[in-house]
Amino acid sequence: MKEELEQYRLTGDMAWGTPPYTRYGMFHIPSPVDKKRVLKVMCSNMDSSEWQHVSVSLKNRCPNWPEMSYVKDLFWGEDETVVQFHPKKSEYVNNHPYVLHLWKKVGEEHPLPPSILTGIKDLPKEVEDILRTQAGIKIGE
């Protein structure tokens, strides 16, 4: 567990409190997007021999991409691939309307499609600005 996570860990006799420096627990982490919002993060199975898991929730909405990426990098390395699954309908489980999950299969690198299928790396800033403007995205969002 990264040292910076410990400041956000819930400890003590609370239902979700866990001892410091364990590889599981509940964390209240300020959103990197809106510091007034708190991401409720539950980390489990980080010592698992099969799957590592982190869930991220907010009170009134699902976490967004910058929030999920921030949490991913807190619990795993920037060079590790971690996934969110959209299973077949018969396997859906939804115990909370505003929670998303991050998963990593231990000992395996998750296959990825070629990056060109999602976009072009290292576009000049001018081209990115044009594409964002055409998509109706304000620069700086």
C-alpha cells in the first residue's frame, strides 16, 4: 500500500475501520476533480492469489474517468493494467447505484487492443483543441 493512502484510511472501532498499512480497508479520498466530494474506496483482496479489487463510490453520482484513474494510480502502479468489467446481463450484480469497480488478475497482463483503435497518441495540441471544440468540449475541462 502506498504511504500517501494511509492519511485517508478509516481506522478504529468503526464497522469499516482497519489497521494501518494493511492491504485492505476503507478509505475516504478527496476527489481530484472536486475536493468537496469524497470518494469512498473499499480495497479488498490485494493479497489475493487470484484477483485484486477496489470499489469506488460517491453519494450522488458514479465516479468519472479522472477520479477512477486517480484511484487506480493510488492502488496500483501507473504501468499496470487494471480493468472495469461489463459482464453479460445474467451476471450483473448492482448493490449500489453509484459504485464502480477496478480489477486486476494477479500474475497476468490483461490483453489490450492496439492503442490506435482508441485514438492517436501524441497529437499536436492544436489538433486536440480542434477536436475538443468540434466535440463541444471546453478547453481546460
